[in-house]
Amino acid sequence: MYPCDSEKFWFSGKGHWRDVSEENWSDWRWQMKHRIKTIDGFSKYLKLSKTEIEGLEFAKNRLSVAVTPYFLNLIDPLDPNCPIRKQVIPVKSESDYAPEEVWDPVGEEGSMPVESIVHRYPDRVLFLVTDRCASYCRYCTRSRLVSNAQGYGFHPQIEKGLEYIRGNSSVRDVLLSGGDPLLLSDDKLSYIIKSLHAIDHVEFVRIGTRVPVFLPQRITPSLLNVFSESPSLWISLHINHPHECTLDLKSAVEKLAKSGVPLGNQSVLLKGVNDNVETMRSLVHRLLMMRVKPYYLYQCDLIKGSSHLRTEVKKGLEIIRGLRGHTSGYAIPQFVIDSPKGGGKIPLSPDYVNFEEDGSISIKNYQGENFSYPAISENKAVSSFVD
């Protein structure tokens, strides 16, 4: 029984690597060194389909392939439709580009005043501090630069980025991303975070990461010490499916929470992965059990070669409607589209309200029942007190 088939709530174990010592298995550097990257490598553990073999061949010139031993254990070796598998194993469809797809789907290039900084919103910036990830998501918005498979030549400019932020007093919020910042050494990560906190106008720092999902072994005592000494630090995780919520991830996330770091989650809506209410409800419930707030549910960006993973926008609205009223408000993420060409994030919600001519509104609850909320009366309120 493999985790993608199992009803077991939390998965744990070394799986294919049961003969590896606990010391090695728990070492994040060992996990990185032994990532699976090739057709021959994957064939040892998975029954590859023809379209996956073709996808792996094509990926050599697009976005690198690498899967940690830990994460590969979550993949059903026989089912090409396993939701974990679909996220990290390329298929031939990656070579099919839809007309609307581009390499820079959210217009970051046009908002980069200096290399490594994306400054789209007035009060916050995106700081790209690395081009490496523990494993590579096949729908990656930055596949043009992450892993450098296409020869983009992106080289993070840490000092230039810090200098830009120091010189722009409007910046109060800095999001560290990449690539994945948690692949930086503890010392380098500490240097960046402390440098940002030393800037008077920077009020808080965020880290966007999928490393705890791919590589929970990275959450070491020394890394936790870096975080515990950092004021106003937030972490945004990227968990897409309930089967990613293993005992190892749960342990890593609990350590982060105990170190004082507030945690949120950003999921991407993906066809055949999490595009139904039942899967999303299971995911958000597990997130809350780990003290992680479901924050965003993203419509998949229009990155080249991602059409086989994208859903219709109405599917996301159906999921939000299916969650509302059937789970706690804390569990419901905000569904957003990061608009093409640099327009920023735009929230989308199901229609719950109609405005009437008399100024009142008709509102609909989660069961589809209609209620009326009256317009504000222009008459003066009558006092309930008697002279």
C-alpha cells in the first residue's frame, strides 16, 4: 500500500530507502545529494509511462527535474495519475505551448528596477535570492530562471537588492523567494534577514518556501535558531495536496511554529491534483491541525507548457463555494489570479450578493438560501427613551 492509495492520515517512513541509515536519511544534504534526476534513476522506483519518458527528455532544455528521496516516497510507483507524481514528473505535454502561454506570465521582468528585485506594489518587494529548489514543480512561474536549464543566466544580486531596499523608504514588506531561500546556508540566510531587519522602514520579512514539503530534514536546530532570533518574520509554505502532509512535514512545521514563526500556506489549483472540494477540504483541515493558515489558492499561471495542469477559473470558484459554510472560516483560502502582464493579484469570490434598486441587498448563504439586508434609512432613529 502506497501513500497515494492509503487511507492512513499521516505517512512516515523511508520507503524505497529503508536500508539507508537514520543519520543519512535525516541529513538534508544527503537528501539533496541523492535526488533523482534521470530516466534511469526514476525507472528504479517508478513504472514510467511513454509520455513521462518523453517529458523527461524534453525537460533537459526547459526546467530541470530533481526529486528528493523523501518526496519520491510519496509517489504511487504504478499510477501516472498520482497527484504527487503529476507535480514533479514532467510529461510530453510540457512541450506543447498554448497561444496564451508565455515565459514571464505575471510580468515580473517589467517590474525589476535591479536584478533580483521585483517592485510591483507600492509598499513591498519580491527579493529573489537564489535560483535553486530542492525539487522542481512542473508548473513553476519562474521556470525561465529557476535551475537555469534554459541558460537564462540569472544570478542573484544580494547586495544590490539590499541597497535598493535601503534606498526606498516606501518598502515596508520584503518577500524572500527564488528558487527557494531555505536552500541557502544558515549563515547566508541569517545575514540577509538581519540586514533587512536593520533597515528602519522594513517592518517585516516573509519567506516563500516549499522546502519543508520536499525536504523537511532542512528544518534543523541551527536554522530554527536563525528564525527565533528574527523579529517580525513570517513563512509562507506551498502545500498542494493532503498526501504531502506527512508526519515529517508535520514535525517540521511544528518546530517552525514553536520557534515563533507565523505560518501561512499558498496552494496552486492544479488539474488532477487538487481540483475538487473533497481534496481541498482535506488539505485545509490538515493545515489547520499543523497551525498553518490557508492563505491563497492560486489559479495556475500561464507559464509555457502548463496547459495540462490548468483548470477553468470556475473550478476555483466552485471549490471556495463548496468550502464556505462547510468548514471554519480559518480554513478557507482566498482564491486569486496573479494577473498577466504584471497587474498583480486579483481576488475572486463566488457571487453572494445582488444590489437592489431601493438600496437594499439580496444575499445568499452557503445553502443557497436568499436573505435581504435593508438599505440605510434616511429617517432619524426614534429614541427608545421617554422624557
